[in-house]
Amino acid sequence: MTNPSTTVTPFSNLSVGADGTVFAVDKNQRVWRWNGTVWQEPTPGIRLAQVAVGNVQSVWGINANQEIFQLVGTTWTRPEPANARAIRIAVGGDGTVWVVNAAGEMYQRQGNTWVQPEPKAARAIQVAVGNANNVWCVNAQNFVFQRAYVGNNYNWIQGDPTLARSKHVSVANDGSVWIVRPDGQLWQYWNNQWIHPEPRNVVGIQVEVGNSNTVWYLDVNGLPYRRVGNNQWQSIALPLPAPPPAPDYVYTVQPGDTLNAIATLFGVTANAIMGANNLINPNMIVVNQKLKIPGLPPLTITADMPSYTVQYGDTLRAIAASFGVNLGVLLRLNNISDPRTLATGTILRFPKGSTVPPIYGGGTPIQYTVQAGDTLASIAARYGVTTQSLLQANNLPNETWIRVGQILNIPSGGSTPSTPTNYFTYIVQPGDALSLIAERFGVTIEAIMRANNLVNPNFIVVGQVLYVPQTNVTPTGPINPGNYRTYVVQPGDSLASIAARFAVTLETIMRANNLPSANALLVGQTLLIPATGTTPTGPITPGGSTTYVIQNGDTLAAIATRFGVTTQAIMKVNNLPNETWIRVGQILNIPPRGTGTGTTTVTTTTTTATNPLTGGGTGNKYVVQPGDSVAGIAQKFGITTQALMQANGLTSPNFLIVGTVLTIPAGGVVAPTSETTSQMPASTTIPTSPMPPVTPSQPSTPSTPSSSAGRNYTVQKGDTLRAIAAKFGVPMETIMKRNKLITPTAIKIGQVLVIP
């Protein structure tokens, strides 16, 4: 005989049913069942001290507290009476159940009760049941007794006092009886006598018999054996040790995350995450919160796993989508808690079987950033490759699996497309259609589609950069005929309020600007106002009101108190849904003092931005321009940087927002120049000449140095490349080429851009 591995937890007892069903209990009190090939844990989590099997439908057990259990289906239940206690239990093939309690008393289960059979004085340390008429026991002196009908009653008959000494007895439904003697030898009751079966060197701690052909025993090490033909015993391997639990993966909550979305990402339940993190409310998670994700199988990195080096502009979500890998698996495999920490040059590992294409397709490296309106077919046509080769080079599952800003690898054979000659660029505006753009510039729709490789004339989006072929036709005005003025949409504006302000109908403004609906407004958008409207006097704010630029630390209640109006009045004129709907740098319309109820008389000076040319005195105002710095403004007005910061509550000389209205303290004087005379608040100016339809009007020249090679501009907080391009009237693509930017998002605060 060859012993099975002893590196796992051995058994403390086992039981065999009349139908061959085998259950066992290991020394950790875990319950196992033999399925004919391996041991399985049918009810993980249950802990028992002993298990007894009559057949697959009759399985009983006792726990460490001597409580009795019955297996019903896949659940262990407490049968009535629930207060019954026992130290040993036995079940026959016909379902007969006997127990031995701590006092050595034997009881038989009848119906839903336990009955003490005659003779009641019998005491035992173990009982064995083949069926209702075949019950045996072992007493404290290790004598074996059989229950038999003697005279007019049952009694216990002792076997051979010399050989029938045992520490364990087992009885089968067919009458087979085996014992384990005190010296560990296995003996069999055969033809009314005890015999010592071959091989005689077998010793054990327990023997169990289901029938004459199904006999198991546990050796002195708790390892199970099964009797096979020719008087041989076959070792049965123990269950494999349970793998150590994998440490919980920790995930950092991202903006827009929900608990259900996180659970779906990692293939667990939201309740499991809540339990692992002691969460009470599934909606109470916040950005940057660390969450343990329980119950995930361990992942191991091996040398043969595919890898990918992160490129500039990559995101983990985009990489996972491009390579067809689950984002949750990608995060865990690379031990990344926060997807936002991905750094250029990081080497990512992918599961085996993943197809990770090379960064380039060979030859001269070519990459392309997907633009709004692009399709995979149009990109393939532009570079002279097939759509299928693009799919393969980028591991895309289908042609729709691209997004704006995604970097595509152009496979071998692709050539960089030549830039269209004799063209200019145009940024698609709200309300634009390809037919209107073609009409405006005197070209055909087909010409614009060819220049931009468009396959659908209806598929253009706001912000998309279009190549427009040059013609001899110069547009003389807007699409809409007639005189007009322009108005820049402010925070809180609605189309209805603008129409009322200029005394025109809402529909007239919509037609003049090709707006598809009254809600199609963007802050900063330039609207054409037909000349039939009345030009409002004073600032473009509700009657008699002033404007105020929100500063760091402001609240709506504090602003209302400062101007002597109610919070509700400010919310109403600015179309704010609630008091928290404000942000630093936002321009608020302040209604006249006394508007609403509960007004408070204040002595604070109105903060309407004025021309900062007068100098001197208290309360001069200056609007921060692109390129401004605290030190530069202080020098311009002849004051110290510290005085300027104190007057405006600034905590850092490096934190300025374009459009902020600064208070110039007393003593600040500046000489009028051509530069300063242009620094009026944009919201108080209504241009009287038409807006050029192609290139936005030239902004005030930033105070940063300029050169023949272009103007310099320092990126401010809140800037986007599209906004900077609009500010300077330069196509976004031109700025990208001049500054060697790969994507429009590749800018950061403090970066100096050269504006051609």
C-alpha cells in the first residue's frame, strides 16, 4: 500500500451508506463527500464533529456542542426536539437512527422524538446500525454487544469475550460486521465467528462498511483506504488543501462611479463590496475613496504574458477597449488601484491569449488621433490602407469601436496623407449643417466632404475642424441676411431671457443662428441678434442690475448680503436651480438693491467692473487678461504685490483666473496706454459690426512677450485648446502643429504655447 500525501488535513471519522455514499470529517471539522473521483465540500462553512450516513437521502451529524443535525437537500437543519444532545450517532440503510448521549444512554429516533429502548440500563460509548433489526454497540470496557430478541424482549448479547474486544464497530444493511480491536487490527464477523482478514498488517482507528463489498477504514494517520478485490486496500487521496485567500484588491473611486458599476466591473455584487467596506448606504461613496473588492481570484504575472508600453495620451479604459481586455482584470493584473495614475512608459501586462498589436505597423511610425466625425473607413481611405488592416493593427472588434481622441496605429503600407492645398479651417458651430457651411463659403457639399474624407454629410459635430477649399467667393456676411449685432452668451442665460432683453422673438434668434432648439445654447457662444431688436442701455443684465465676478470663497448668501438683495432674487435673474450652482470666475447679474424681501442695507461699493484708467482712490477695478500675473498687475498700477493680494483676498500670487475683477487699492495709478484702454469687461460690450463668419475676432493681445515666430500664451486653469484657439482666432490644429501637440488634451496649467 502506498500512503497518500500527508500534507493536507487528515480525517477524524468517515461513514459509508448502504448505497455506497461516503462522507468524512477532517480534523478542522470540515465535511467532505467522495464523488467517486475526488473529495468535494458539498456545504462549505458547515462544521461537524461526526457524520453518519444510511444512504444518500439519510445523512446525519453532530457538532462540537453535541447538537444533532440532519442534511435536508443541501442544508443542515436541527430536527425536533432541538434540545437533544449526543456524542455519537449511527444511521442504518433503512433510515433507522440511534444516538449515544454523554451519559452513555442509547436512544432510538421514532417519528419526531427520541425514545430510550429496553433495556434502559444499557450503557455504550458507540452504537452501529445496519437496519432496524441489526443494531450493535461497544461499551466502556470495549466489549461488543448485539441487540437481539431474547425471550419476550430485546436484550444485548455479548460476543466472544476474547476476540470481540473493540474500540469501534460498523454494521452494514446486509448484515456485514467489522470491528477495530484496541491494538488497531481489523476483524470481520463471518459465519458467526470473528476472522482476521488479509492482509493482516493493516491497522487503523475506524472501519466503516456499507455492505459486504463496500468497506473503508482510516489508518492511524487519519488517511482513508477502500477495500478492493483480492483482499487489497486502495489508498484514497485526501482533499487538496484550500488555497490561501487572495488579498483584497483595493480600488479608488473615480468621478462618475456608482457602486453597481464598480461591482459589475469586477464581477462581484454590490452587497459584497458594502460588507467588505462596512458601507450602510450604496449611494454614499465619494471620489478618491478606497474600496476593498472581496472574493476575487488571484492573478499571477508570468514572463510569457503579452505586454504593452503606455503611450502619451493613453488611458487605461481606452487601452482595455482597444485590446479587448476587461478593465477590471487589467487593473488587478497590473496592481493599479487608481486608473488616473497611469504614466507614459508604463509596461502593462495582459492575460495570456490577448492579442496586443505593436505600437507601429513597421516602417516609418505613423499614428493618427481620431477626430470628431471620423469613421474607420474614412481614416483607412485617408492613409491608403484597408479597413480590415486598421482593425487588426489596433485589435478593434468592429468598425464602430473608435472614439474621439483615440490614437490609432496605421499599419505597414500606410502613407501620411498630403495636406489639402488652398484651404482654410473652420470650426463647426452649434446649429451648423454641411449645406449651410457650403453655402456660406461658396463651395459644394461634395468638395467639403472630399477635403475631409466624410462619408455622411449629416455626420458633423460641434467643435469639429473642417477643411474648406479656397474659392474666389468671399462671404460678405452671415447666412442670415440683414443688419445684426452680436451677443456672447453668459452663465445663467436662456434664449427666452436674451430674446426679452433685445425685444425680439425667440424664434427670430433661433432662425438667425440656425439653432435646432431653444436649449441649444453654450456659455461663450456668440449669437446674432437681428437689428429689429432694441439695444438695451447699460450693461446687458436685467434692468438696473450690475455684474459681479465670483471670487474664491464666495457663497450666494454672502453675495446677496453684500449687495442688499435676497438670495432668491439673484437665483431668479441668473436662472440658477439652487444656491450651490456657482463657481469661481462666474459672472452673476445682480438685481437692483432692495429686490425681494428681507433686504439688508450695506455700505459695500458695487463691484461692477469699470475702466481701470483713472488710478488713485479706493475701489478702482481691473479685469484679469490672458497672460496677466499678480506681479505684473501690481507693477502696472504702481503698487506692491502684497497690497494687491491683501485687497483681493488672494492666498497665492500664482492663482489668477482670466476674467476675475480685481480691486486696485488706494495709491494704484496707471498711465493710459493703448494696451490698457482695451481692457474693458467683455460682458459690457455689444459689437455693432457683423462677426466674421470664418475666424473669430482677434482678442486683446496678451501681455506675454511676442515674437516674429508667434505670440506666447501661458495656459490658465480652466483653459481648453479649443477655447484658446477661439480666443486668438487661430485654428486649433494650427496651434497643435506649431507646439507639436499629439492630442487636443495634451496641455497643462502653466504651459507656454506659441500662438502662430
